[in-house]
Amino acid sequence: MDKEYHLDRYFDFSQYSEDFFEEEGHQDILDDYKEYLEEFTLELEKSLKPKTIARHLFNVSFYLIDYCLFYSGDDLEGSLSLGNLDDFFGRWYQYKCMWSTPTSVKQTIAGLKKFYKVMLAHGHIDNEHYDDFIDTIKEYKDDWAIAMAEFNTPKDDFWW
């Protein structure tokens, strides 16, 4: 019998089928991510409403799976890198996501901060990696929001 996940109440993880990834080892990382997201879900259920939980799960899984795993094959520790965060928020997100706005950047950052705090509490990352992540967010979040706003602002020299 398959394990029942609280995560499934808020997020359709089945979209990541075994044939979604072609690279060796990606399925193992995906399985790890599902367990991490389950721990995250259980923590969120203690204090948040279902709609908020679903939004955080979507944002965090989108970063971890659709970006970090699919494009760079990164595991949890690799997902914390400045290079991944900067590329995701500073370029990839605005070009790949129709819903990208400064507000969605802030919401995704809020979800990631909660997620990595849970990962720290459960011993999946160490204090040094968590502190580096928080410092990166503090240093770059305004730049990412400005870049997003500029990307979404029509240019004066645009013509039809």
C-alpha cells in the first residue's frame, strides 16, 4: 500500500511522473523532495489555512522541482545556492511564468523562507547554509522585485 501524504490534499504531485525526468538520479531527488514537502506540509497545517498552504506548496515545489531539479539537477543543498536563487528570481521566473509580478516574487520568497526553516529544524540543512540563504534573500530580494516590475512594464518604444 502506498503511503498517504498530507501534501496530496493541497498539491497534485502526480504531475511529476517517473517519465518526467530523463536524467539519472533525478527520480531519487524527486522522491527526497516529496518527503521534504510532506514535512513542510505537516508544519504548515499547524498554523495556516488550506489556501495559504496550497500557495506555499505550489511556490516551493515550483522552485525546487521545475527549476532546481529539472534545469540543474540540484538536490536540497544545491537549491540553496546564490547562483540558483539569482538565476531563478532574476531571469528564469520572469520569462517562464505568466503570473510573475513583484508580489509573486515576495510570496515565493516567503514560502521558501518557511520551507528552509522547516528543513533546518528537521536537520536536512545546517545553520551555515540556512544563514547564507537568509543573507542572500535579504541582499537581493529588492533587486529581484525591481527587475520583475521592469520586465512587466511596457516600454515606450514598443510599437505594433
